[in-house]
Amino acid sequence: MKFWQRAQNAGFKIPELPTESRERTFPDTNCVILDGKLVASLIADQCKELGKGRKQPKLAAILAGEDPASQVYVGSKGKSFANVGFASETILIPSSEASSDKLIETIEKLNADVSVSGILLQLPLPNKMDEAAITARIKREKDVDGFLAANMGLLAIGNFKDTFLACTPFGVMVLLAAYGINPAGKNMVVVGRSNIVGKPMALLGISADSTVTVAHSRTKNLPEICRNADILIAAVGKRALITKEFVKPGSVVIDVGIHRDENGKISGDVAADVRYIASALTPVPGGVGPLTIAMLTMNTALAAWN
Ligand code: NAP
């Protein structure tokens, strides 16, 4: 498995799931629950175990402005790091002080700090700052989000020993592997072409020998294209867009979307009726979300160790 090369070099293994977990289905269906929360916890266990006697990985998160969702994300990342014995610090920059110069100066300091293994610049940035230009100042070797052009480029040319993979698609690949779903020779349809999910997901699919189709908002006949998928990955950001009419019977469906309604209930891009058609599906919550944080933890370990 090419995508796993760097992790393997540091001693990580694809998590092995107990048979009863691999066979657990959504109620009244034959559709297997792809339990991202479980796989994430097994990755966390490995981070803890492999960390013994090694340099302590440390994440520095820069949180500029007062976006409430960003505060929640950065807080939960900090907890996950503490749980595995890794260090993390958050550098808070109020929006009144947040300028490009200030952020670049902060990044440069963290680039030079040998105790910091990974740097995370929480997006969105306030004050209409140029996010791409500021993110680009992070040292490639500390880009544990895998967002830099240099790391995306290494992924594109298949250099898996040096790149950092973007955490969400990396998590999807680990989930498929943990459930024994081999993408080789399968039709993979990725709905969404963002730089952080859709594009790296498509590149990872290609590297795993899938035949990949990428769909987006200008795609014609989306249901028909999706019905061609053996592995359908929804990273659209539109609640319940993917209904059973988009799904080939027996296919594997991965729901990357996260939507919170007015009561705080979380759901995804995939509608509830898909579980009656698919052979396996990620739940939301408890699917791809926890894996994204687990892969950030692992990437920070990889930055510290190899
Ligand atoms: P994004 O940057 O908004 O990209 C959405 C993509 O979906 C775009 O490529 C867009 O096409 C496409 N799209 C939008 N409407 C469409 C439609 N009706 N039909 C077909 N394609 C359509 O979003 P993102 O950052 O990739 O995130 C996608 C979703 O995943 C969001 O719900 C986000 O919250 C979630 N997410 C979850 C995690 C996690 O850890 N689980 C991590 C990251 C993101 P165009 O390019 O043509 O505009």
C-alpha cells in the first residue's frame, strides 16, 4: 500500500479490526458500518505505543480571530494530542492583531523552533487575508495538514516516503484498508474537487490503482456518474445530496460531509436511505471526522520521527 509507506517506515500498521466490528451493520440492513471512530482509536493507540522512548511530537496550532467553529476544532485537536501523550500548543491571535505580517512572523518562529514538529494554521483566517500565501510560508517538513503545494506535488508524483498526506483523504484510505476494501481496479467516484479533500482523494485513488472520476458542481448527469462507482466518496458540503438514486447496489460509500442543524445534530452529504443500497457506509458522526484528527496526530508523529 503506497499511501502507507511513510507510516510503515515509522512502525505504524494498518489497524486490525475484530471480526464482530468488521461485520457490524446498520439496523435492519446488510450495510456494514465503516466505524471511523474505532479505527481512529486504534491509530491513537499506536501513536501512544510507538511514542515510548522517542522524541515527543509537538503540534503548534495558530488560531487567528474568534471563529467559534475553529475554536472547537483546535480545542478537540489539543485533547486528542494530550490523550496520546503528544504536546500541543495554541497560539491565539485576536482579529484586532491579526495581519499577514504578524502571521508570517509567527510561522517563521515556529519553523525555526526545533521543539515544534508540526504547524497547523487554522482556516478560515480573519480580515480577508491571503490564506494560500500565508499557508505557503510553513516549512514543508512541518506541514502536517499536507496542504502545501510541495506536499501535494510529492503526492502527485507518487513520493509517499516524504510527503504529508492531507488528513481527511488519508483517513479514508486507512478506513478502506482496515476493512479490507482494496480500491485496485475499482471505479472510484469522488464528488468534490477541493484542495483539501477532493483533489488529494483522487490522487490517492489513482495511486491505489482505482479508475477515478472526479465530479463537481459543473458535472452533468451526477446521479448516473455516481451509479458507476464501486467506491463513492461524497465531499460536497451539501446535506443529504447523495440519495439512493446515486448509488450502485453493493457499492461502498464514504461520507465526508459534516453539517450541523439548528439543534446541533450532525449529518453528512449522504442521505439515510443509502444504507439500504450500499454494502458499506460511514456513519456521520463517527465516520471520517474522527479519522481526520487521528491522521493529524499521526502526521505530527511522522514529522517528529522520520
Ligand atoms: P468545498 O471546498 O466547499 O468543496 C466542495 C466541492 O463540492 C467543490 O468541488 C464543489 O464543486 C462540489 N460541489 C458543490 N455542490 C455540488 C453539487 N451540487 N454537485 C456536485 N458537486 C458539488 O468543501 P470541502 O472543504 O472539500 O468539504 C466538503 C465537505 O466535507 C464539507 O461538508 C466539509 O464540512 C466536510 N469536511 C469534513 C471533514 C472531516 O473531517 N470529516 C474534513 C474536511 C471537510 P466546485 O469545485 O465546482 O465548486
